[in-house]
Amino acid sequence: MSSFLSGLDLTLGTNPPFAVNVTSTDDIVAALRFARENNLRVVVKSTGHDVLGRSDGFGGLEIWLRYFRNGIDFQPAYVSSTGCDATPWTGSAMKLGGAYMWGESYAAARENNVVVVGGGSSTVCSTGGWMQGGGHGPASHTFGLGADQVLEAEVVLANGTLLTANACQNQDLFYANRGGGPGTYGVVLSTTIKAYPQLKATVQNLQIAAKDGASRDTFLDALTTLYTSIPELVEAGFAGYPHWQVDGPAPSFNNFTTAYSHAIYAFNKSQDEVEAAGKFLLDRISNFSDVLFVNSSYVSYPDYWSFFGNTSVDDNPVGLMAASGSRLLDTAAVSNRTTVRSLLDVLAGAPGEFVTNVISLVSGGQVWKDGSDKSSAVLPAWRTAVLHQSVARILSNDISAETWDEVHHDVTYNKIGAMKALAPGMGSYMNEGDALDPDWKASFYGENYDKLLSIKNVYDPESMFYCPTCVGSDMWEADGAGRLCRAS
């Protein structure tokens, strides 16, 4: 059998053969002109944090924004660059003038004693696919999704025209760039986002693990109690990123390979208030303490940035092989113990599958409230979801191509399929979705797709911008050499 990675160490793989390290708007315009004159598809890449291959593009031209930087500017009170007064926002704002990583944007926010909504990883680009694809982060429950923070954006179109999009002008482009997907409508040069007053945080830490002799079933029973408690946690103002595994490829903590861990938190409440709000969950889990390892604690932080620095994910530069996907689940999906328990049995995987699961508690709160904003293209399912469930099967680099296909089929049709069956009317966060989702239009865009396609046709009528699972991508097919041809 041939290795899935066979030969890739000697080739470009799926990377574009042409790339322009752009540092000015003129560079971008020139690159687009070259692509247009030579009939090349265009791929937009900033930091390249993309699990769906949207910043790949064999045979195309890559516009690399990593060193496109024109400063980060703080405004104590937001003022539109065009004088637009149609937005109700009167608070602080930050203009992110280039492809800055969130760590750099966070440093500017901290210096000005404000909070901005960004990703959990500091190495993700703050103006790229994260934001254009919706964007969730530690502050999303309180302040909303990343796309809903956007007040204004500067965009270069496929024809080289520079536009400003906000609530007063180019409103359709403004809409599309606020959750309608990356690399599709133009090259985003800058984004102005909302900034908020400081927060204090209190964290509830909880660890659950299967001790010697404890069964998989008992552990999953405890997890069922957790999942069915999530709507109450969200209502109480908790957010965070719990994760769990059964017979995982490496210990989660204390050498436990079957384990659950969370550091969920609430903002601007005293520790006593947070402990009281979270007591119901610990009481329910205590029923399993005789047979499972259960440990809990609380810790408080005086400001958002000390909280973030102690709880954010490690910026590990080493990647891994995985087949992954996700689904947004609403209250109805996690209300029945029997159906939730069945789902967890599927998500846990069979022995030897090495499955990891992440529960993103980032919705509710302001995410739901922002559903009334008609200038947002965020997937409507976000407005009713109580959690975003990600699942991944971790793989070794020497697997065969046949095994890769089998594993991805399992993730797509069994694990994600089980979530679709439980929550058929929901969808998936496109930035952490399944690249092979056969229902990607409904999963990533929902009812917004047709409107977004019409906007795509206005601003990029020749489809110069292309990426898989992006709006309009189904009008093209890639041949064996990676060239794009009109779909029949």
C-alpha cells in the first residue's frame, strides 16, 4: 500500500507554485493583474491556519499577506473613516491594519486596557479567515463572534479596486466579509473592530477520569450528565473549551488516557457568585466520584489578559495528522440522556481509533443577541447553538492512502453523521468543519448561501478567488493536475 504522504517531501504538494510576498497595496493590485492576465486562480493566505485547505491551491497564485502591515490603531471612541453613522456602536475600537497575529493585536489591546474578541490561539491572523469565517474565542459568549465585531473593512477586489465596506457603503460586501467565508470576495487589507472595557474572570476547573477498573460506560455516563447540563451552564454565563478522550493516544492529565477536563469561566462575577452558579454541575458529577477520579477547584483573575495568559492554548508549532470535523448543537440536541449517551458512544470511537473531542462553549449570550443584526453573514445556527462539538481522529504520518480514506469516511459519515442526525437543522463552524462534508453549503452557510453567491458574482464575476468549500467553489472541478475547469 502507498503511504498517504508518499512523495510529498519532494513536491509542493497542494501549495501554489507562484506566491507574492505582498507588503503594499500596490503589490496586491499587481499580483491580481498578473493572475488575471495569465488566467490563474488566486489564493489568499495570511498565517495559513486552515484545516480545510482553503489557503492551498495547486496551480494558482498565492497572495501572501504575512508581512502586509500598516499598524494597529486604537480609537477611544469609534469614528468611521468615511463618516458613516449607521452603526450603533459608540464604544472603543481598534483598526487592525494588516495581517497581524492575534498575539500582536492582543498586546495592543492590553496596552490600551481594553478587551477584543479574538481566537484562543495567539498565532492565528486577526484579519483573515478566522474573522471572515465567523471566529469564536474566549470572549465570544460575552461579546459575540469575531465577524460580529467588524465595524469597517478595506478590501481590494479582483479587478484591483480598493473599497471601504461598512454599514453605509458597499453594504453587501460588508455583509459578506462578516462571516460569509474567507478568500472569496476580495483581499481584506484592514479591519476595524469593537473594543470593550476590562473584565475580571473566575474559572471553574474540573477533571474527570476513569480510574483502574472503571469502565468506559461509567465514564460516558458521567459525560452524558455533563452534556445535558450544558444549557444550564450557558444560561448561567459560563464559557470555555472542555475536552475529552477515551483511550486517547497520550495522557490527558496524570497519566489518564480516558479523561475529561475543563476550565470554564464567567466574567465580572465574584468567586462566590461563580461557585454558587456552578455548584449544580459539581453536585451531579459527585455521584460518580466513587468509581471515577473527580477533582475540582476555582481560581480568579483580576483582569482579562491575566486570565487569557493562564488559560489559552499552547502555541505549539508542531502540527499533526488528523481527520476532523464539527457540528453546532442546540438545546434540544442535548436534552435527552438516551440520545446524548448514544452520540457520545460514537464520538468516543472504537479501541485504537485515537479520537479527541473538544466542546466549545462559546455561544449563547451576545452570540444569540447578535442574530438580530441583518448585516452579519454568520451561519444562523450559531444563534441557537449551546455548544460547538469538534471531533478528530489522530493519525500517524506513515498511514496508507487507503487507511486515510477509511478514517475520513468514518469521521464524515459516522461521527459527524451521528451529530447531524441528532441536530439536523443546525450546521458547522466553517473554520473547524469537515473539508469533505457532502452538505458543506448547508453546514457552513445555511440559508445565507444564495445571497452570498449573488454577492460573489458582483465583486468577483470571473471567479478569480477560489477555495474549496467557499462560496461558488462548486462551479469548478479540479482535474488530476490540479487545474480548475468549469463544472459540467
